[in-house]
Amino acid sequence: MSHVEPLVDQSVAAASAALQAPWWKGAAIYQIYPRSFADSNGDGIGDLAGITAHLDHVASLGVDCVWVSPFFTSPQRDFGYDVADYRGIDPIFGTLDDFDAMVARAHELGLKLIIDQVYSHTSDEHPWFGTSRADRTNPKADWYVWADAKADGSPPNNWQSVFGGPSWTWDARRGQYYFHNFLTEQPDLNVHHPAVQDALLAVARFWLERGVDGFRIDAINFAMHDPALSDNPPAPPGGKRTRPFDFQLHLHNQSHPDIVKFLERLRGVFDEYPGAFTLAEVGGELALREMHEFTLGSHRLNSAYGFDFLYAERLTPALVATAATSWPDGPDIGWPSWAFENHDAPRAVSRWAAPEHRLAFARMKILLLAAMRGTIILYQGEELGLTQVDVPFDQLQDPEAIANWPQTLSRDGVRTPMPWCATSPNFGFSVGQPWLPVGPEHVALTVDRQQGDPHSVLAATRAALHLRNERPALRWGSLEVIEAGDQLLQFERHQGDERLRCSFNLSPEPTPWSAGGRTITGTGDIGAGELGPYAAVIEEIE
């Protein structure tokens, strides 16, 4: 069963509610990873012109916004998250003219467009770092985090980097260590410094003036450290430990309280551009607290998302209920965003469902995402139910996976080329050799093969997003958890006089269930007394 029956009065209600809410509240955002979306020039790497050529597909899904991951000038050590010029387009992706054309086409299609901003660190090839490392007295000497060695020559403290090894690298030019939370080639900016903040705010203005509709701000809770350089305490026993980073509680290398003061300055810039949207990525032990702090009131960021689902090994009713109820509808609580997949996390269908159930699971999962209270984010290919690709070690590009092989699951498996056409070379991604191999199993999941199939994940995605756009309770309403058992998840969404009950079987076995209203959509086997494996139903309650 899979159908949608929007009523005319619901369309009117949705239009009325939309006039009262900012565009981003309850929006659906589609994330594009430029290297892997579409290649227009045959060099095997996706580019901005390729994105522009395929935006019609994105718009057809019913999303409101496109988020384009980094395309800035970069040595590509971390594939764009190591920025060498915040205002430049890396030649592998195109030019500023290509960027402007992409923005213009998105707006023609009624899509907003947001881009990444990386404020916690730059590339070591950024001119700012070149100046800073030259000596200890130049105008940018304090724009990065420098510290003297201990008496025995060892690093200033015990901080460990996310990608493995100490967070400190010796620089002979200055005779000091510099700090990096990530790769050695990604030195951390000293965002405590007012001049650094001014420079970053100027970057924000540059892109807002160019027509972007907002930013997804990368790893913002890594933007400031403890200036006293206090050692991090050890993590309590238990948990998975594949890197030295996992052995510590990250209390001092990140998450400084003054981050919110910088965010308030950033919000001041955004308030000069009505409708601009700010979305923070926040991870770590303090993520929920920080997300609430970063979005508190009307003078900080609009929304934030964490890793509630991105690294979860199982999708359970308890997990969804806990995440949802951590963002109650209240005047002092910010607005959440949710993602089941992104460019850093393994494909959800591969993490959460056995092969024989993946199609049913993918259809259920997209309906669940569409029913969540908050802004929702789909990663490219999620609308196709793409699986994780097993990239052999000799073809890996991901520096984290290479450094921690075989313990860390490669991010490359979720970054493989988007499959457009089953009969074209490289599934239509490129006429050249792709930078990562295509997933052989994706031949059955290409856009062209799903396009006319009413039972496909692509059709289910369009139906789910259409329903979300038609029903104010799904897009903006409050959420109340009714049941979160071993298998069955039930919650209700309320907006005005509209009340919807959403029921999901998050298991591969049937589960008892009782109808409570008029069914408006569903997926899987829905019986009078039970929901089949990975079945879901949304009902209208009188």
C-alpha cells in the first residue's frame, strides 16, 4: 500500500501556514556532494555545471532547498573541507560564473540554495596560514593556535586529532607547535581572535551578496578551544575505540562557551539578508546541549543537527523517540534538523536493514523522515535507496579510512558516483574514469530505472515529500510520542485542527497494530490488526 490523498482544504491550510513560517522551518533539504553528483567535462570528478544540469531532478522530488558541499579552492586533502581560498572556486569544480549559473537555475526552479562554511580551520595552503607561520610578530601571527613545546620537546598537551595521532604538529619556522583537530594539513583558526571573526564574517557577506540563501556550518563546535590548553580527561571505559581520539572526553579542544558569542555576531550578518538560513553541524559528547545553546532565542542560529541517526547501528523506536522528544515545542528551544544519511556516514539502508528487506525499509524510512518534526535533510541518492559501496583499499581516497584501516568504515562508500542511467558508461555520471568506482549493485537503482516505477523508492520519496508539503501538521506541527516499543513506533503530529497519527514498524517481523483513523498514506503490508515488516501508515484522526 502506498498512496497519498491530499484534500483541497489541506492545500489551502498549508498555503496559509506557509505564509506565517520562514521558508526553512519544516523544509526538506537535498545535500549534493559535488565530486560525486554529475561530471560535465569528462574528467571523472563532478562539478558545478553538472549540478546545474541535474537540478530538475532535485526539484521534482518536492524538496525546498539544495545544500552544496564544499567547492572552494582547496588542495583536496579532505576533499574541500580544507579551504585554501574561502572566496574561490576550485578549478576542478568550475568557475564563479558556473556558481552563479547554478544559483540562478536553482532559483528558477523555486529552490533555495545553501552552501558549506568551514570556520573552525583552513588548509595549510591558505595564505592566512602562510603569513601566520612565517614568524611570531606578523599581523596574522595569532590567527591560528600556536603553542610552545614542553620542556622535553613534546606537544603542549594530550589532545588527539579526529583523524588519528596528536592534535599538534611542529613547525620549524616559528619553533612552535600548531593545533589541528583534524588533518595535519588543516590548522585550526584562532576564532577567539576578533580579527579572525571579522574575516570570517566578511566571507559570509561575500557569498550572501552572491545570492546564496544560507549556510550549513561545518563542525562549528570545534571553532574554539580552551586557551589554557588543559589536558582532556580520559573517556570512561566501554564504547568503540578505533582511534586515539576515542580515548578522551573532548572538553578542552572544542566546545568553548564563547562560541555562542561568535554565532551571535554571525546572526547579526544574516539579519541583514532577510530569509537567510543558518544550520549548524554539531557532534560529540555535548552535542545536544550545544545544539540547544547555538539555536536559543532569535539572536543565534536557526537550526542544528547532530549525529543521532548518522552513526547509529540500528534504527529503533527508542532512538527516534529520544531524538524527537529532546526538541520539545517551546519558546526557549530551537528548531531541530534531521539527517539519516550524509557524506560522512554509511548508507542507512546498509546499516539498518538486511538485503532482502532493503526496498521495503527504504520506502518506510523516507516516510518516517518526512513525518519528523523539524527540517529534514536527504543526501544525494537517498531518494533511490542507494546502498553502501565496498570500495577496495587500493581505491580508497578518504584520508580517515586510509589512516585507520580497517577499523574505520570508509566514507568513500557513501561518496561513490550518483547513478543516473543504467545503460550509460559509469551510469551516466561521467564519460571519463570516475574518481571513485561506481557501485555495481546500483545498476538496478538508477534514476532512469526508477523514474516510471510506482513502487520504487524514488516514487515513495516524491509521495512522502508531497504529503509533507500538503499537511501543515507534518511540516510545522507539534509531536507527541504515543508508543516506542521493541518494534512499533507511534507518534502524533498536531497543527491547528489537524491531527495525524504516524505508525511505523521498525522491524523485519510483523507487529500488532490497531487503526485509529482514516488512512491517508502508507507503505508495506498494512492489515486490520498488524503492520507487516517495515510497514508504515499515517492516519487522519477526527
